[in-house]
Amino acid sequence: MAASSPAAAVGSELPPEPGGSGGPGEGADEERELLLARLVPASRLKEAVGASLASLCLGPLGGAQRLGTLVDCLVLNYRLRQGPCRGRERGAEGPLRCCGCRRFLGEPVTVPCGHTYCRRCLRRELRARCRRCRDWLLPAGGTSTAAAPLRTSVVLNRLAEKWFPGECERARAGTRLEELLAQGRFREALGAANHALRADSSDLMLRIYRAESYVGLQEYKTAIEDLNFVISKMPNWPEVYFQKGKVLQDSGFVADALQLFLQCLALDEDFLPAKLEVEKILCDVLSPEKLGESLKESTWNSPHVRNKPFILGSEVTASYCNLQLCPPQSLGGSDVLEPVSGGLNRAQSAHALNSTKDLAKEDGLKRVSSEPLLSGQGKGALLKRKLSFSEQDTVVCEDGRNKHKKQGESTKRDITLAFGAIPGDLIDVSDFECSLCMRLFFEPVTTPCGHTFCKGCLERCLDHAPQCPLCKESLKEYLASRKYSITELLEELIMKYLSDELFERKRIHAEETAEHSNLTKNVPMFVCTMAYPTVPCPLHVFEPRYRLMIRRSMETGTKQFGMCISDSQNGFADYGCMLQIRNVHFLPDGRSVVDTIGGKRFRVLRRGMKDGYCTADIEYLEDVKVADEELKKLRELHNFVYNQACSWFQNLRNKFRTQILQHFGPMPDREENIQAMPNGPAWCWWLLAVLPVDPRYQLSVLSMMSLKDRLIKIQHILTYFSRDQSK
């Protein structure tokens, strides 16, 4: 493969199309997927491009989503060319920080994986996966948020309002600006943003909103100035590169927009809108129609499509408008992937903007790439100019516009949001108490409705009803998923500010767990049916008290509980059998099917009650061993009764025998050492379980500590049923 070009090598492996026609074959989509899937190592950029071109032989691409592998290759190649100089954006410093934009956690929303984002990041669908754990942010692998409304986390929002009221007010102001932008009221949004910036010129988020307002008014040049200022202050913020790329794309500079989209993805590979835009651009570039046109004339000679206002978030669902592409030579080689410092500018950007000052004076850059500027000698010159101001900073004037900041001049305050340490008098343990147990949160989980509880407390409530204990909203889907992820931010706050209280809370929890782990004192009792050593005992658990009991048995690690039959006087019988949990299958409504197998026998010493289910202090039973002559006689009796049991089972009707085999499995083989196990031979218990005998009679056999007495009892039962078979 190294001896030939990658494109030719990949293309040579493709099977010929059926019939030799130009249209795609029946398996073209699958072949294309396999072709691009071979290029999982994203560093193989040339091979990825070659494979994408070779896949055109299979027919039209059929959608931008088929270029995901190529986009990944471009992003990784771009990141490698940048080198290690750029890292994750630092964002806001403080206890409440969004996992997405790394800024203040305004209107916090906890997603199913347990991480918390500001409402703005989720509402705008900036990413499909969680930035920290790579889990899907939206249900069903990224479906629309309309199916899962965003609910503010009540506890975290209350803390934010108490600790940082000023930042919360800014977040609300941003929400109002977003509403104006979504309604297309760009002039009102611009006025509101300018008014807010006069009060606080260092708020970078306001500049983002103002830039969007300018874009809506088609004043692209002024929008670029705002975005360049944000880039100069936050050079590792992915969203601002995407915003700037959209402005350039709407202005006709698709090549520059592509670079900015790649820069955005280099900083955050899960930034969904940027990935979609790159896929669309590449889909347009690689389409057979565009490739055919590029051989005749440059795509720059075709008329531009009328630009339309852009609001972040709309591109996820809106249809993609046809965009004009830069010359093919500018998209090839290292030009596309060359990392550019600051705002990704090449040459003197200020000169490029000044040359269009008169043209853009009234309406920004409505027509920066207009026909007069792209004709003749000026065409080649303009293609080298870039809309970037990374070498210059701007500050806000009284009228809300930007002006260039001289070197060495400082702004009013630092770029980070002014929130950090929390005054000690604002730390109150009552703000971190579960509303169910009235104790400090332990393993806090946040429901889709925004309320937070201890994990154990919530599970106990869901045992009774699939709804929120506070607002009564249905949690059926939440219960069915059984994904009770810990709210990490809340747990981090407790560890940081309430470490002593958390230590005491963990100590109490450890004591409770140790109490539940004891297999002789306060052992949980399932009062239901007879159970026997070594015999499977499947259970359908639906009562809330037993849901709790099974869950505790699993959480403590013992995976054991006692099984007894009921007793009218004492509640449950004096003898029983321990059950070992082998598997638990949870049903969507909270019920479960528990696969257990019998273990040790026990005798009840003392009865009790714990959270609705019965408990008991117990002692375990073992058979008394015999030796010499008694052992010889015992072995003879054992062999006789075993043969009698086999004869009885073989003489059963096929229907009954099949049912027994399906439920209990085959009869255990005869054991050589009949006293090896503390409960005696396993076949005795299997036979006792399948014989249609009154439970009280079975209980008397279970309580026996003499194998000889047990064999005699079984012999009497078999003799009785064998007589019935002969009749």
C-alpha cells in the first residue's frame, strides 16, 4: 500500500458496481461505511481524504453525516499542527462552574450522567456528549431537548442565588437577551446589550450576545470586532471561534470559516454545531456536482446566496443553505490545517477591514465579498485578506461600540468572572440537607424534575411510587433507566466546605452498612415459601419492603437473606434456609425477578423488625456426623432411598417430569461421601422440593440434624407416592 497513492490503493480494493451503471448499488452505503471505518486512526489524513474521494465511486454521499471520520481526521491533524501550546480554556474560577463553557453556572441543570451545566449550554445544544464523561447529554443518544425539558437543579440554584446574587442576575439578563434574539428582535437585543455593557464592560458573554445582534442586523464587521475582543481575552473558548466562523461563513469567506470551525473542534471535539458545519462544507466540496464545476471554473465566480441572520442553536435543526466555497487550491495541503495564532488571522487583518470601511459603514459587512471586490486584480488581493483582529484589543465606548485599545492599556477587571471564595457565614449545613431523611446529603442524586435527595432515600421512595417525593412529577422513565448518577458538583461542595460533617455522615452510614452485613444478628427475613439448600428459588419481588431488603443485601455485598414460611402465631416459622442471590433482573416499573439458590439452614433465636421487613437472630444447623458401623448402615440406607427416588421420578408422567426439570433442573447425582456437606446429600433437598408435601411436613424435615432421620422420612413419603403410582 505504501508503493501506491492512498486514494488509488483504497479505490482498488472496492468491488465493481453491479451492472456497471453510474448509480449506487444496493450495498453502496454499507461499503462506504466500511471504507471510511478503516481510517479510525484519525492521524491518517491523506488516507481519509483518499477514501472519501474513492467513496464517490459508490454514488452520492447521501448526507453530511457520512463524513464524520474525515472530520475527525481533520480535527486531529489540525490539533497536532498546533502543538501543545493551547489547552483547555480556563474559564471562570470558583466553586460553581459550568462543565461546558467553564463559566459561571447560571441556572444550573444536572444531566443524567451527574454533571452540571448552565442552562445556556444545554438550551443551545452546543454539544451532544458530556464534556467530562462522554456520556450522552440528551436521552436516546442525543434526541431533541423537547422530549426532555430542562429543569433547574433546585439545591444548586438556591446556593448560586445565596452565594453569588450578582452573577445570577447577569445570567438572567443573558436569558432575556437570548429571548430577544430568538424572536428576531435584534435591534432591541443590541440596545439591551449596550446598556448592560455600559454598566459592566468586562462581561464577555454580553459581547457574544451583542455580536449575535450585529449578525442579525447584518453588521458583520462590528460583530467581528466584538468576537475578536473575546478571543483576545479567552483564546481557548470554543464557542467564540464557532461564532466568528459563522460570521465569516455568512460573509462568504468559507475557507476562513472552515479554519475557525476546526479550531473550535480542536478545543472541544464534541462541539456539535461546529462539527455539523464542517461536515456540511466538506459534503458540498466533495459532491460530484461541485467537483465537476471546479474543473470548469472557480466556485468564486458563482453568485452568492443571500445571507440570513444566524442565531446559535438554530443550525442544529434548520436546513443548510448553499454556501459558496473558496478556491480549491486554498482547501488543499497545509493551507486548511495550518494553525494560526490569536484569532486565526493571516496577513494584516486591519488593513483588510479598513479597505472595506466605506462599503460596510452603514450595514457592516453585508457584502464584503461583493462582485466588484472579487473581480480583476482586486480579486486575488482580497482573497489574502482575513477578517480578524487578534492583534488588537477593543474596549467599549459610551455608545456601546468598540474602539481599538492601545498596547499596555488595561481593562477595568480581569477576564475571569468575579466569583471565587465563599464567606464562611454563608456556608450553612442546612442548605445541604436531604428533605427526606433531614440529614446531610449522602450520595446525592438529582431527578429530572430538578430535586435532589440521598440516593438511598430516593430509591426507598421509588419503591412505593414512581414519582418525585416533593413535586409528585412522574419518574417512570427515570425509574426504568435505574441510572441514579451522583451529582458530582454537589458532592464536591460538601467535601470542600463541610468535610467534618461529611466524615460524621460517612461514619454513621458505615455503621448502618455493618449492621445490615451481619449474617447472625438482625438477618433480613423474606417470609414467603419453603427454601432448601442447593435448590434454586426464583422470586418475584414487588413489595416495597422487600425491594429495600434485596437492595440492601446487594449493596452490603453479602447477597444473602433468610427465607421462612409464615406462622400465624409468631409471624414466621422457627426454621428456615438462607438464600444466596445469583442475579437480579429489574423491571421498568421497579419490580424485580431475583434468582437465588439455597444455602445454610438456620434456627430462629429472636425475632425483630427493620424498616417494614422482618429480621431475626439465628444460629446455623449442621448434620451430626456418624462413624464406623453407624456410617456403614447409613450408607446402605442412603443408597436404597436414592434408588427408590430415581424409580419414582422415572415413573412420573412425561408432563410432570418435564415441568420439574424446567423449574428445578435435573436430580443431583449420588455422592460418594454422604457426610461431606454440612446439610447432607444435595439430592435429598431436590427431592423434598419437588415432592407434593405439606409445607409443615417439609419444615419438620428441614429442621432435622440427623441424615438418618431425614432419609427415613423421605422413604416414607416415597413409599406412599409409589403406591399411588401403582394404582
